[in-house]
Amino acid sequence: MLQLVRIFDELPDGFDDLVAEASGEGVRNMALLADGWAKGARFQDDGEALLAAYLVGELAGVGGMTVEPASSEPARRLRRFYVRPAMRRRGVATALASALIHEGFDSVRLLTVNAGASEASGPFWEAQGFVADTSGPWTHVMRRAALHINS
């Protein structure tokens, strides 16, 4: 069973193992998250979220969303994504991404992501509906279609 939990005050138990596994793969985003958290950075402002994914009660991964300051329009950036190698191919990353995409589109029409962390990142985000875009400090964007109401 997969469960997503919003993180507020403390990083989840087992997060140090996530940092070690990510670092072992050459992925720095979990170490950056831990460092920022230690310095007081939190994902609690409007438009921000940090989720932990648990698979059968074990921490499987995390994913976050913050305001995208580099965009000329209101936007959110999906960031600090990582799923433990033993938990991959079980829908964890897709569940995290889907939850954050839906939450992001509740308040903005543009989501960004930087898929430079690994070779698998670009294809993963493209499978979620993002398209390559290098017009900003991101690698991919997803735009919510405007709603047209016929009268």
C-alpha cells in the first residue's frame, strides 16, 4: 500500500538513508534538502509542499514543490524528488508527481522542473506530461490548458 504524507516540521524517519542512497548515485538533491532543512528552510508557504511516500510503511521517496521565482508568470517548480532504488518501478514517483501536479494546478497554470539530476529524469517527467523547455532555469514545463466555457 502506498501512502503520501505532507511533511511539516521534521524530515521523516529514514531520511538519512535516502540522503545516503541518493548521494551514492551521484544525486545531490536529498543532501541539499537536508542542508536547507537544517538551516530552517521549510515547504510551508503558499504554493509549497513537501511529501513523503511510504510503501508498506517504509519511506520510499520524497517530492516537493516551491514557487518558481524565475518565471514571468505565476508558476511552481517541482523539486527535491527522489525514490529509493529498491522502491522504483512501483508507482511511487508517479504518485508523488501526480499529487504535486494536481496541487500546483490548483493555483497556477505553469509548472517547471529541472530534470538534470539523472539520465532517467527527463524521460520520467516527459511521461508525466512535461515537455522540454530551456527558456528558463528549468529543463521541462507543463502548462494547464485554459478552460473554455461555452455559453
